[in-house]
Amino acid sequence: MLVLSRKSQESVVVGGADRFERMLKVTVLDIRGGKVKLGFEVDADVPVHRLEVWERIMACLPESPTERPAAPGRDDALSEEPCKASK
């Protein structure tokens, strides 16, 4: 694990070494009471999820990649209901 220290309004860039490669920019927006607010800048077609949401999506996907439906791209696109496969 790479550990970086950043102050408020400072950023970290992941990827983007090649001008045609996708890049993720993470900016520290605010630090208060033990919580850090982060901002993520990435292409709209790149999924960004909180870990617990990503784990729910992965649990709902079939084992075979050819059978997998497209996962929602953003946290707010996923309903609060668990996947039908887990019912």
C-alpha cells in the first residue's frame, strides 16, 4: 500500500502517464473531526464506488465475465436494495 500525506486542497493523480491513458485525480476537499472529504475527477464512464458498495456489486455478479451485466458507474446509481440473486 502506498501511503501519501496531503493537506486540504492538495491532490494525488493515479494513472495518466500516457496522454491517452485514463487518469484519476483525488483532491482533499476538507478535513474535520477525524473525517476527510475527498473529491474524485475521472471520466464519466469509469466506475467510482465506496468499498462497501463495490463489494455488493461484486457479490451480485455471476462468476462468468460473459454473463455479467454492466455495473452502475457511480454510487448513487445503485439502489439500496440488495441484488435479486442474494434474496
